[in-house]
Amino acid sequence: FWPKFGPNDLAQTLPVQAMRWFSNLDLDVVLAYSTTKVVVIKDRWLGFLRLSLLCSTLCYFMNEMWANHQYLNLKPVVAGIQAKLREPTNKSRVPEHLAYCSQYYKVLPHQLPCRAQPYEYILHGSAASQLFVTTSVYWKQWTCLEEARSAAELEACEIETPKEYVTNVEEYRLQLVHGTQSIQSSSMNGYWLQDDGSRQPVVKHKKKGIVYDDLVIKELLVMLGIPSLDDTYNGNDTLRRDGLALTVDINYEHDWLGRTYEYTYSVRRHKTTRASKFTVVGARRANATLPGVAKRSGLQIELRCMGEAGRVGFRPFMLAVVSSLVLV
């Protein structure tokens, strides 16, 4: 559509050439544009299929955005936890009142001598995120440890005391304080997941300005479906005698903005039934200190934090939008 110049036009002045160029210019061609042609399909079945696909795409988008929180930039929570045990409120229960003790007035199966142990001894070997609660203990001493030259000589001078139970272990209270980098457990709602799948609110107590979650050990066992440590397994063994390993998981939940707002405790039992620790001790016998080892069986409670938290992110939001638009 551009105007053409002949050989004689080269001698003409520039203004004359410009005027002739503009006069031959076709603006309809220069400003032309293309558009799509709309075709109306009058078919009820095709129309219903199209509407169903659009609605399905919209539902997929809403599910990805809101139900699955695809617009959030989530990362595993970084949390700290501190756990300890509190001594029972009622310290007056003596072995004569406990059915699992041989001092009990009535003879029952699986009874052993019982002894009250100091709080520090019961929790010996515990850490901030892993507790060990002693339920039974026995000692081994060797009178010839320095003179013995073989394992046979050590075995000959070995002195082993009968195993004893520690009293009132189920009455100890588990106290937990934990939280993420931005919020503490005292500012969130907490729940214990029961054996039947229901959730029970966490009991909170405040002491010296610190709010902690509180639970009695025997209630923790009930969540595992264990009514008593004296229940037998493998015929004649008891959990009080051999110990039990379990894990308490703390699962953090986030809201629609990615902020942590509540948590749920869940308890699960390890496949390994026995849980024990060995401690090197020095026991006095006949005005002499004999080297020995104390084997303590008990409840090994491991605490773990899990869950995700984060914030709204532009990149995950656009990925969710594009994945939905592909279906349109």
C-alpha cells in the first residue's frame, strides 16, 4: 500500500513527494485488525458438558487454593521443646497399699519388692526432648573386679540383687513447654488425641510465670490403650518389669495465612517392648564400696515436633492459578 515514485519524481521537491505519498496512503489498510468469529452452538448436551467442565475447573481451583492452601509458601516448623516430670501430689502411698508390691497384704501374680526412689534417680538419663521414667531396677556388684583375670572369675564373684519396683510411677505428671520461633504453646490451643480418635483439650497450669501442658503418666498410657503397667504380654512378662518405649508427636496446625495457631499431641508405641538403661554405680557392702551396674527398666518417652507453617507467597499462588487455567 506504500506509494511508488517514478524516475521523474526524483527531480521534484521533497514537499511535493510527501504530499503525493500521503494522498495515496490507504488508512483502512493501515488500521485494519483481525477478530474471531463467534459461533453459537445450540445443543443442550454440548452446553451442559461445557458448563460441567467449567464448574469442575472452578471447584479444582478453589480446592487447591483454600482447602490445600496452595497459595502458601510452607516449610517444616522449627520448634523447641522442654519436658520434665513433676512428683506426685500424693506422696503418702506406701508399698503396703500398692497391689503390684510384694509388701501388699494380699498375694497377687507378678509382685516384686517395692521401694521409693528419689526424683533425680527416677529420671536419671533423661534429656530435654527424651524422658526416661524408671519403673524397676536391679543391681550387680563384683567383689573381685580389680583382681579378676577372666570373665569366669568375674562371674564367680558377681552379686546380683533381686529386681525391685519403683513406687507411684503412674502418678508422676508430664509437663511440657514448647513452641515455634514466633509463638509459644501457652498462646495456642492444644489437644490430646485419644485412642478412639477424639480430641481432648490440654490441661494448662502456670507456675513461676511459665505456662505448661500437664498430663498424668497413667492418662498417657490410657491413650495407648494400656490400662495398667501390670498388664501381661508374651505370657508372663509385664510392662512395669520390662519397660516400654513410646513417642509423643506434637503436630502443629496452621491457619489460612500460614500462622501456627494450635497443636495436637498423639502417642504411639514402639515395636520394641523393652526399654532399659545401665548406670555405673558404687554400692557399699560391709564397709566397702563395690563397683557395680544398675539396670533400670522404665518408660522411655521421646518427644518430636512436626507440622508446617509459612506465609502467603506469590510463586505458589501463580502455580496454582496456572495449573487451574490449563484445564480451561
